[in-house]
Amino acid sequence: MKDAQKYGEWAVVTGASSGIGRQFAIQLAEQGMKVVLVARSADALTRTATQDIRTEAKVISADLATPEGRDLLLQEIAALDVGLFVHSAGNAYVGPYLDAPDDMDEGLIAIHVSATTQLTRAISQRLVARGGGGIILISSVFGMFPMPFSSVYGAAKAFMLNLGEALAVELRDQNIDVLSVAPGGTKTRMGDQLGEVIDLEKMAMPMGDPAVVAHESLAALGWRDTIVPARRNRLMTRMAHLLPRNMVKKQFGKMLESALIPQPKSET
Ligand SMILES: NC(=O)c1ccc[n+]([C@@H]2O[C@H](COP(=O)([O-])OP(=O)(O)OC[C@H]3O[C@@H](n4cnc5c(N)ncnc54)[C@H](OP(=O)(O)O)[C@@H]3O)[C@@H](O)[C@H]2O)c1
């Protein structure tokens, strides 16, 4: 972090019960910040708070895909000096667009688009009032290009990436650092779930460490607007940006389609 003092007493971390969000919470606490841990599973959050966090921690069990869950989070943090917001809560769908479960779009869009927009705006207003702070949005390399066979997830992550990159410019004069993070495949619960629907060995991306994602992101906060954690993923995305977008989306489509593991048809 360029200027840790700027981010105040408390960091709010969504998705803190698992994976990348949990690593952010642990590493922010190691740097002395108090942490608000948010996800749906109260038990997993309490485990993280008691076993992994050495500073003060507050647990908020809320479903951020719902307006009620987002309102609850904002009410619960109203009295705290929050200077940093990390939005890592998320879920993914990889598979043919036409085979997606009926409720897939709603959940994916709610957590990545609606929650990102509402929480970022509400917390940004508070950061302006306190004179500055930081925001970290966890997007994905899948948000950097059109992603056939993960079209809705890719588009939702593109929304996060574009919102974050635009806000980095717009909020800079308000002393707010906005960092958009685009991890590649990462060994987390979500990574394990993806391994059940795609053959990860056929993907050109090795599965990375969530601790590295959090570490490289915190090191970049205040210095950069966007980061692709892990050198190999940076190289891959840089090369892809040099090629015609039309070619890149076809190649990603071919790669994902060939990696799909046939799923049993659900009985309706
Ligand atoms: N793993 C990867 O390969 C990868 C790659 C690129 C980007 N990402 C992104 O990284 C972020 C973190 O994912 P991860 O890999 O760390 O996965 P993870 O281990 O499954 O963690 C996801 C977190 O989000 C929380 N969450 C999910 N839905 C929620 C909801 N409706 N309300 C509140 N919390 C919710 C989960 O907790 P509960 O289930 O208890 O609510 C959990 O804490 C996601 O945005 C993901 O899209 C992951």
C-alpha cells in the first residue's frame, strides 16, 4: 500500500470467508488494520475472525446478492471509520450459455454488478466525507476479453473492471485510490468448483495462490489502477491484447469449449 495511513482504522472485505477475500482480510490485519468480514456463511466468517485475524474483527453475515443484505452491511458499518473497501464476494458459471440454470444470471449479475455498484457508491461517499481512502474490486482475466462459454460471468467481470478503471480516474481528485484486480485461475473454493466443470489442464492458465493475489494487489494499491496478479497471467494477457480481439475471443472460446467436462443433464 502506497500510504497505509490513508486507509484509516477499518477495512471492509466481502467474500472474506474463503479464498481471495479471506487472504485480503488476513494480510490487512497483519498490516494492523481492523477488518469487517462479510459473506453469507456466519460460521466460516467466525472461524476466519477467531483463527486467522490478529486485530479486531467484526463479522457480518449478509447475502450481498440481495438489496436487504447490502443494506444490512451498510447499516452495520455506519459507525466505523472505514477507509478501505475490498469487494471479493463472487460466484462463477462456466458452461454453454443455453445450459445455464435459470437463476444463474440473476445471482451473477446481482453480486458482480448490483452489489459492486451500490456498495462502491455508498462507501465512496463515506470515503469522500473522511477525506480519502481506497477501493479494491476483484474482477478477473475473464473480464478482459469476450469469453464464450463463460459469457455472463465474463461480461459481469468486464463491468467490474470498467467501473473500477473509470472510478480510478474520477475519484482520484477526492484522494480515493481505486484498484481493479484481474486474477487468473486461483486455487480457492471457486477454483475447485471450476475444476468440476472444466479440465483445468487444458486451460493455458496455471492455478495461482490466493495469498499472492492479495499480496500483489495490496502492494499495488495507490500506485496502479489495474493489476493482473502473477507474472505468467500478466504475460498471457499482454500477448492477448496485442492480437486482434476477434481472434482472441475465438481462441478463448475454443479453449474453454474443449476443456468443458460433460455434465449430467438435470431432470426437470
Ligand atoms: N478462483 C478463481 O479462479 C478466480 C479467478 C478470477 C477471479 N476470481 C474472483 O475472485 C473473487 C473471490 O473468489 P474466490 O476464488 O476467492 O472464491 P471463493 O473461495 O468461493 O470465495 C467467494 C467468497 O464470496 C462469498 N460470496 C459468494 N456469494 C455471496 C453472496 N451472495 N453474498 C455474500 N458473499 C458471497 C463466499 O462466501 P459465502 O458462500 O459464505 O457467502 C466466499 O467468501 C470472486 O469475485 C471471483 O469471481 C476468482
